[in-house]
Amino acid sequence: LANYAQLKALGQALYLAARDWLTDPPPSTLTRARDSLGQLLAAVRVLLAADASQLRHHEAAVYASFAELSRFVREELRERGLVANEVSRCNQYLARMMVAFENCKHIYQYRTPRTLRAFSTVFICLLPILYGPYFAAAAADYAPQVSYAMPVLFSLVLVSLHNIQNHLENPFDGVGEDDISINVEAFLRRLD
């Protein structure tokens, strides 16, 4: 969340620099800034929501958006008379946005280790079999309903934990309730 927030905050700072640091910026400059930032966030959203096998394809669009923002700083800000130290600050904003994106991308690429997933799957399959004799013996001491309910409860809890692990695997895919939503439209509305 911190990296996504940094990406948005620095993008907004770059827009405000174009709007407030230039003397009477033309509307085309502000439109180009909005469009470039919207294009970047849309490309990031597509990349992070897509399957990991599509990473390289979608990554090119994100880097093209960063390149467009870099050209924007050079062509619109520097050439319209923004002083060198403020142009440098805008380039720092852009560099920090790229670092925030890279951090988000590495979170997206991270997957639960295969051995942990394999252990989880095997454990879910074997636990009812291993505890079956215990539950059969417990049926003599307890009500039969308890002997049926306990294995079902064990399996339900383990499968639920396995599903939670799978949902947390990619926090950007939009599958789970706790996923991170990249809302480009709301970001662009706040720029006004």
C-alpha cells in the first residue's frame, strides 16, 4: 500500500508542479500531464491485474508511460522556463515513482514457495485419513454426530486457510475482498 500511495502522491506532485510552478501554463500542458499520469496508472493497473505470464508484455506499456512523463518534464516544464532545480525535483519525483512501481511489481511477482504450497495441499488431503481412526474410536465415547462433525470441521478449516493463502498470493488481482484496487478515474478527478 505504501508503494502504491507513493506512486499516486508523486504523480499528483508532478501534476501540481506543472500547474503551479509554471507561469500561466497553457491548458495543453495540464492536459498532457493528466493524460500521461492517467496512462501510467492504467498501465500499472493492467500489469498488476494480469497473469504473471503476461508481465513482460504489460511491463513495456508501463515503461513507455514513464518515458512519456520524462519527455513531458523535458518538453513542457524545462522548455517553458521552469528553473533547473525545480526540473531536477520533478525528475526526482519521476525516479521515486519508478522505484515505487518496481516495489509493487516485485510484490506482484512474489509467490508462496512451492514447497509450502505442496505441503499445504498434501496436509489437507492426508489429515482426514490420518485422523480417521481417532474419530472412529472417539465415536464410542462421544455422540456419533461429534465424530462426523470434527473431521468436517478440520477439513473446512484447512481448506479455508489454503484458500486464504491463495487469495493473498497476488494483492492486485481483484479476486479477494482485501485486494488493492487501482482507481485511475478517482485519481484523475482529484487532479482538478
